[in-house]
Amino acid sequence: MASTHPNARPHARGLIHRNVRLTTRYVVISNDLAQHPDLTIPAVGLAVFIQSLPAGASVGIKALAARTRGMSEMRIAAALRELEAAGFLSRTRERLPDGRFVPRTISYNRPGADREPVRETRETRETRETRETRETREAREAQEEPDSPEAPERRPSRPKPSTPLPERHRAAAALLAGLRGQEPRLLLSEWDVRRLAPGVTEWLERGAHPEAVARSLCAALPHDLAHPAGLLAHRLATLVPPPLPAGPVAPPAPDPFQNCDDCERAFRAPEPGLCGACRASAAA
């Protein structure tokens, strides 16, 4: 007969965590993302992978497919659309001064996180320190510190844009800022308006009427909209209308009237001469 151990610890059921404290090579993920009820597991995993990448890394569909095992380009594209709709990702295109468009991808650790200061990682700090001298950095830090312990605490705030919005994007910015008049949930910050304006400009330059653009952006909003800027960025990128077709070619102008040199009847021809009947008689 097998012996029993009444004092033995009962077998634990369910999940057991055996964690160690991480000090290097880690990324903080919120439960808003890890346990999102509307995101698939591939989308959550792709978001974690993107947030672990350093700033400036390539996150195009082909680049992600080359670095992730078992996910096709089609599945990655679908996961990126899920993350955009949920507000964890924003993909736009920005126009450079030379006229070229470059993609811009912003990863959010939670919807609306762009309104908080971004923590500087070791990689970005080392890159910045290679561009500026240690003396300049220390002087800037000294200016940011209060002169005395009694100095009032300064609250961090987003700096205002240092460059004015280009003239070609001002109509688009006005359209975006006015969306809250049609749909109060589409209240955008000034930074979001500047970020989304190039996408609206592309719609307008393709012949879309401003009222039609506003209707497309305001239509069928989800009832639990948490990140309006992310949703608008997704719609501007995926619903962009095609360019207007070229107008019909005007028919060529008819030849001017000429008087026949023989019968003096009027006929159309590029140059004076004989009419068709007289040319036929002359040939016979």
C-alpha cells in the first residue's frame, strides 16, 4: 500500500509566475494591449515586437515579414490594420521638401500615449550624445534645473510647433479642426491636426470635395472610440480616392472654308485650290 504524506503541499493549479527582475533588454507592455478583447493574438504579438524595436527601425510589411517567423505579409497587413483601428498604431505618409513621400509609423503603448513625454532609451540617448558635446548637454540640464529648492515645480508640456504649417496643408488642417463641429468625439489636438493634414491634402488634390472628405471621416464611428486620431489616420490611408481621370480630348478644329478656283463653290480644305468635284473632273 502506497504511503501518504498528509503534510505535503497540495499541487498548485492554474498559472504560476516565476519572474526575475529585468534591468536590461526589456519592454513594458500594458494590459490594455496584452489583454485587449478585440485584438487577435498575432496582432498583440506584432505590437509587442514593434514596441521592442529601437526608434528609426523599418516596420514596413516586407521588413516585418522578414523578421517574424510564421506570419505572411497578408497576415501582417491584417494585424497592422487591427492595431490602427484599436489606436495602438498610426501609419501616415509625409511629403519631403523635394516632393517625395516617406512613410511614418507611430507605435503607442496605449491609445493616447502620444500626449505623454516619451522615455528616452539607452540607444537613443547614445545616438543623441554622439551629435552634441557633453558640455552642451550639461549646460542645457543646468538651465532646466530650478535655481533653488523653493522654485516652483514646472509641469511638462508638449512644445508648440516651431515651424508654420505649409500653405498647401492649411485647408486640410482647417477641415480636420472643424470635424468636432460635426462629431464631438473627433476632437483633435493641434499636434494630431498637423500630423493628419498631409493625408487630407492628398484627398483634396485628387479632386475630393471637402464636404465629402468630412463625411467619410465622420461616418460610422465606433461607439467606444478611444483614439480618434488613429482611426482617422487609418481611414485616410486606406480609403484614399483614386485620382480624377483626364478630361476628354477636344476634337480637332475643322478646316477653314475655301473658294474653288474653278467653280468658286465653297468647300473646306487646309489650303486654297479645287473642290472635290472639280478635282475629279480635272482628273477625268
